[in-house]
Amino acid sequence: MNTVKDYLDERHDKLDFYTKAITNAHGQNHPEVFDVRQEYVQLCLAARNGDNLDNNFAKLRKTTDNYAIPSDVCPVFEATYHMLASADSINQITALNK
């Protein structure tokens, strides 16, 4: 099973690009994406440091309303939330197996 760090590392280029792109494309109608971008950056730093990521994912769940996809967004927005939700799931599974 992949760790959260592995998952994020494998998708870093895509998620880094996507979290920036959705701020440009959807920031006006969905200002929470600016927080998502910052929380993603913090998540990556915490993962690299080997920190517990529970608080990072709790913030993302709150900011994204549990990764709810608004009806007026593009596929990149949707993919971003799906990847973040997958990373969150890996984190939760890892925590349960400890």
C-alpha cells in the first residue's frame, strides 16, 4: 500500500499545477480554492517532514466541504478534489492500521 507521502510525491507535478490552475479558473466564484492551494502546500511540507497529517486533512475536508464538487466547475477542479480525497483516504487507512 502506498503511503500518503508516496501518493503525493507521485502526483506532485499534477496537483501543484492543478491547485494553481483552479485558483485562476475558479477563484472568483469559489474563493475557497485559494485556501485549498495553501493547505495543499502545507500538506506536502508536512508529508515530507514525516508529520502527522490528520490536522492537514481535517482543514482540507472543512475547506472543501468534504471534497464536494460544485456543479459549475471544470474537470481539473473535479480531479483535484478527487486526488486530495484519495490522499485523505490513504491517510485514514494508514491511521487505522497503526
